[in-house]
Amino acid sequence: MDFKKLSKLTFLIFFAMSCEKYGKYEWENPLVFEKNKLPPRANFFSYESVRLADLGDPGRSSNFISLNGLWSFKLSNTFKESPSDFHEMGFDVSKWKKIKVPGSWELQGWSYPIYLDEEYPFKADPPFVPKKMNSVGSYKRTINIPQNWLKKDVFLRFGSIRSACYVWVNGKYIGYSQGSKTPTEFDVTDHIQAGQNQIAVKVLRFSDGSYLEGQDTWRISGLERDVFLYARSKARIEDFTISSSLDESYETGKFSIAIDLINRSTLSKNYSIRAKLTDPKRRNRTVFDLRQSMEIDSSASTSFERSIRRIKTWSAENPYLYRLQLFLYNDDKLIETLSQQVGFRKVEIKDGKLLLNGKPLIIRGVNRHEWDPVTGRTISEELMVEDIKLMKQHNINAVRASHYPNHERWYELCDEFGMYVVDEANIEAHGMGSHPKGYEFISSNPDWTDQWLDRGNRMYERDKNHPSIIMWSMGNEAGDGTNFEKLYKLIKSKDSSRPVVYEPAKDKPHTDIVFPMYKSVNDISVFANSNPSKPLILCEYAHAMGNSVGNLVDYWKAIDTHESLQGGFIWDWADQVIAKKDSKGENFWGYGGDFGGEFSENDSNFCANGLVAADRSLNPHIYEVKKIYQPIKFKATDLKRGKVQISNNYNFTNFDNLDFTWRITGDDRTIYSGRLTSLNLNPQESKEIFFNTSNIVQRAGVRYFLTVEAKTRNSKPLVPKKHLVAWEQFELPLYVPLSKKETNAQFNLVSQENDRLIQIKSNDVHIVFNKETGFLESYEVGLVK
């Protein structure tokens, strides 16, 4: 018996045994969460020419077919009611409606979105999910495949499917998948034909995977990210893993790449692989160009290593990127080529501190759900760029991918524009808190171990080559248990260069950083005074619901005081509300309870916690965040003599691109102003500046203020010229009170009130307040209004 037949037989025996325990459906069996799904790999697209690789647009390649757009769609209330034969070639879908892909059906007129914070929208009874309220979406689409694709291997890729799916091509069953936030890929080579082809997908709203997807967000369903077909040569680069770190001096780059290759072709086995690193900011200067000849039977692996002196390092402040190009040749004929951004940086924990490139790193962070008020979790690149732009302009340097791996493009943009990222596995079992046996019923259950490992592993493999990712998070609010301990060991076995974190692990061995949420200022100060061996970074704090971020300034006084406190991630970035119209056609933001009664429970407006609104207009409290997060500090040392200390709290950036101005005002009039021309401060340096206040002619009753501002001298990506980075204002000790005047005047104060107004009169003064609005309506002195 050959290996394939033996593997298939083994799987059938295993599946039969698990069905006996859990039932016949894959979507209620924790042991079965994929069938025929390809193993995870790094995210890349290979091109047939160097010119196309330089453009970097898969849509221009003849090996790419986008399946985004309109699909035929039918929603059924239950799995049993869903069409069982719609995937067959002759099935008529002409009367079905159309749905946009990518997108969620609840936001396109089918069913209702559900908003819950902690609970599941069903009783916690894993792995079982309700039969009567588990709607099923059936998708179908016809596409044309060119003749020359039949000579290649062809793959079908779904960027995100929530929550579980079955897939067919041309009426033939392809496979099954769960895990909604990493790609689902199937090899469909043996099932396609030249000309017309039909793809059918059946998506379930809930599955046993939903027990690991109980995040504080909207419960919506469908094909949420890009869908496409792509073709590749029979001989190809299957995967690659980059290490781009630094030596102990942090000045020499240590580059290595491990490359996996596969060969299903009948061509000559004589291949060569080439790796070329260039510096785009130095006219594409070649850093190295290496080539290896090799034979590839069915598969092979190879690697390259190189030390690079005087390397330009990557950080969020200065995101310096090199370009790696890989080429595969057969007898000197190019088969395929691809490119990858490479940033050299070193993440480590030394002496209880998190270091980046040898410097203690301070996280001025925010949590970010993927959210668009119209399309939900289907996010455009334009919105991603807008998010990064607003973050950088408000002194935010880090983002936690709460609580699942984000769209692949997000990490490329964070590499490019500079943002520290905590990548997080799609594991949250918050609703298990209501289960009689608690979280450990699944978090320490061996039947669930493989799902835990699969979700963490697929996150790592997809995103491993991004310099912006400085930590891996194993999930959020899923209790603790042996499955997290096993996942920690798995990730560390693959990547020892980044910390792995998890909040419920507290300070146990399976988290490298203490990663608490909503600990008080006192709690973190007590921790810092305990001589800890690990740093502390708040994974969530300063809950931004309403018009506040709490006692943010007090947190940062503690963080600035203690070396082991290295910042945190505010909850959260954008209001998760949905654009909706009322009965009069007026627009409003909808939240839990605004969308019908399919599921009666909801958590109301608890989804609106953002520093920005859903449309990315600024909420008031983001200005406080910008002020407290500013990386330049101003401290009054002796205001009587006009002395102020200015400190550069950047890690890697001097003040070369900043202009400092100052002004002294009294009665809102500028008395003196000027520029500071001698502030050439390097990172972590301070300087005392003297402002001459001796020439100010003090007037009684006037308060005098010194204001200092730092603005960008030149524009940088996403940050314009003359952008205000930091500022401070000090009241100068020059106030002279007005002298007291004696008067014999008598005042007769009269107050009158009705249903709408409060009127106050005294001699020739008349003041009116509006009781409904609380506003001052009028203020008259004599005849002057």
C-alpha cells in the first residue's frame, strides 16, 4: 500500500472514531477542523518576469485570477435547509441574488449582525453549536481558466472565511476549513478544466471553531477577505523563512534565509536559486547577490547566510527597508521570481527589559480591530493607510492586532511606514467563563490541542518575515491551560528571536513579558518595585469609551519612573459601529440592539470605545493621547529665571527634522517669540534652555504663559511638513493681582425661572440660561448684548 492510500485510510479511521464521540458533522468536532487544506506558508506571490515582480501587482500576472466581485448567493436558516446539491454542474442559480465578495452577508441585507462582548450567541456547550439559528450561506461563481494553466499547479485561496466552509470545484468536493483569520488554500490542479469552471462554497455562521472566536466584536459571517485563483510552475519556491537580525554591536546585519523548493515537473533537475539584496534608498545598490546550483527531485531545501557591515537598521521611527529578490532558474531559464521587504532589527529581553536594537523600547500603543462602518471586517488598503497615518500623527508607535491576524497587507504597510506590531492568534474563548467547568474545559483539553496549535502556527508561518512584528501573542481572554503551554513551546521552537506573550499567563514561564489588562497605576508600580525579571506592558488599558481615556497621565508618570514598565496598548482604536439610516432616512451609527431580533441579547454601545470614530474622524480624547504620548518632554526647572529642560525621548531619532518655536503671551497677546536654534539633541539626551523673561513689563491682573512647540521641518511619509509633534505650556511666576477697589454700590440680585429659562438680574446686568440645553442664551450689561 502506498503512502497516500495509507494516509487516507488512517484519516478515515481517525474521523470515524471522532464522529462516534462528537457526531457526524465536521463543524461540531474539535478534532476535525480541516480537510485537504494546504499547510501554511509565508505570504508572497511569485511572478513570471522581473518586470512584473518590480511592479508588485498580482493582477497584472497571467497566473492570477481574482474572484472578488459578485457571486450568486442563497442564505438558509439551517444547515439542513441549505441546498445539498448546489455545487453540481447543472444546478440552476439564475434566480439567486448576488452578493459582494469580499464581505459579510449580515451587512448586505441577509440576516442580522450580532454584537456581544463576552458571551457566545449560544449556550456554551462545546463543541456543539445551535442547529436552528446557525444560518448557512451558499456561494457559487463561474469563471474562465486559460488553456496554459493546465500545465501548471493551480490553487484556490480564501483570505478569510467565517466561520467554517465546504468547497467544491466543478462539482467535485475539494475540502473543508475552519479558522477564520488566516488563509484557506486548496490545490485544485486535478479538478479544473480549460474554459468555464464553477466554484461553490458553503459557509456556516457558527462551528466549533466559534468557541475560539468569541472576541469583543460583531458576529458577522462570510468571505471576509480576497478570494483568488493562482497558477504556479510545477517546479517552484514553496516557502522561505528570513532572519534579519544584528550582531552584538547592533551595527552589523546578520542575514539568513531558508528556502523550501518543490518539483513536480519532468524538466531537467538542474536548477539554481538566486538571492539578491538591494538598497532602494541608495539607487538599488546591490548589498549581495548569491546563487546556488542544485538538483531538485521532488523537494529540496537550501539556505543563504551573509553578514553585512554598517547596516541601516529598521525601527518604527526610521523604517529602513531593503529589498530581497529570489529567482528560480532551470538551465538558466527564469521560472519565477518574487520580492520581499527586509528590515534589520534585533528584539531581545535583557536584564528584565525589552530592547530593540539595544535600546529599551517604550510602547505608545493602541489596540485595533479591523473595522469599516459599511463593510465590517472587510478593510480597504486606503483605510489601512489612513489608520497608520492618524496613529503616527498622534504619536502612537505600536499596534496590537486585536484579536486575530489582520489582513496581509496591513503588515506590509507597518513594515513600510513604521509601526511596532503585536501579532495575535485567533484564539479567544471569553464565553467559556459561563461554562460549569470554566475555560479549562477546552484550554486544557487534548481534543482541542491541535486547533490551538494550528491557529498559532498559521499566524506565525504567514507573518514570520515581517520586521514590524516584534512579538507574538497567543490569543486573548481564553483562560489559561496546557494548550497555551504547548502553543508557546511550538512558537518558540520556530522563532526564538521574538517574545511570545499571553495575558492570562501572568508571570508564568509561558509568557516572556508580563502582559496584563486594566491593572491600576498602583498595581503596576508595586510590580515595578518588586525587582521583576520580566518587563511589563499593558495589553489593554485606558478604556476609551465615551469621552475619556481615564487617568492616562498617571499611568505615564509611573511608566516614566520605572524601567520595567514599558508602556501599553489603549483599548481601542476605532468605534465598531455600523452605518445605518433611521425611518426618516437620517444617518446614524448603529450598535448592539439596532439590527433586529434574531438574537435578543446584545451589549449595546460597548462596541464604541475608539480614539477615532468609525469613519476615522477624531474623537476628543485622541488629543489627550497625542499629548501624553509625545516623545519630547518639557520640564520646568526654574521658571523664575526662565529655565526649561527639553528631553529627547525617541529611541533612534535626533532633532534634525524638528523646528522648535516659543512664545510668551499675556492677555492672549504675544509679547515675545522666537526659535530655538541650538537643540541638536540625540536620543535620550536633555538640555536646559533659558528664556529671557526679565524684560516683561508686568501688568496687574495679567497671567503670562510660555509655550514651546516642536514641528516637523520637512515632510515624511504620512506626516506633513510643519506637523505639530509636541508642545508644552508653562505659567510664568509673574502674576500681579489687581488692587482691591472700595465701593458703596448696592446689588439687588433677582432670579426668575420658568419651564424653559432661568433669568438672573442685578442692576443693569441680565443673564439668561436655557434649561433644556444648559447653554447661556444671552448676557446683557446695560444696553450692550
